[in-house]
Amino acid sequence: MSDVVRWAVFSCVLVPVVLLMCGQSFGGAAGCAAGLVAVTCACRALLRQAERGAGRSWAEQAAPHRGRHGRTGNGSHRGARHPGSGTALD
């Protein structure tokens, strides 16, 4: 577990305890704890998704995409000008 998740779990436990000590009802503290747990789970899921996306992006940058048929070089695309064609395209 990462440090961020550890701190989130700690706060999910600490906040309701402090609310109970300050006189909040048990139901209110439990509702607050449930809300914090929901937000923590959502943030963790988003963080994992972002880490996967960053890893995937890094892998794509390491191996450049070569196009549909893998051709490279000048004139390999359709409609490319060929040297000496004699006509100017506007």
C-alpha cells in the first residue's frame, strides 16, 4: 500500500473518532466515515488508472508507431508529390 492510501485510511479512522469526542452523534460520525471511505476508494481507483495510463503511454513512446502498413520514408503516403512531376498543386 502506498503512503497516500495509508494516510487516507488513517484519516477515515481518525475523523469519526474526533467527531465522537467533540459530541457528534454516532450516526453522524458513521456517515462521515462512510463518505470518507467512498472518496478514498474513488481516489485510489483514479490513481491506479492514471498509473496504468502513464505506464502505457511510456511504453508507446519507447516504440514509435510506424503507420498502417509499416512503411517509412518520403513519398510512402498516397497523394505524395513525386520529384519531377511538373505540375504545381494549389
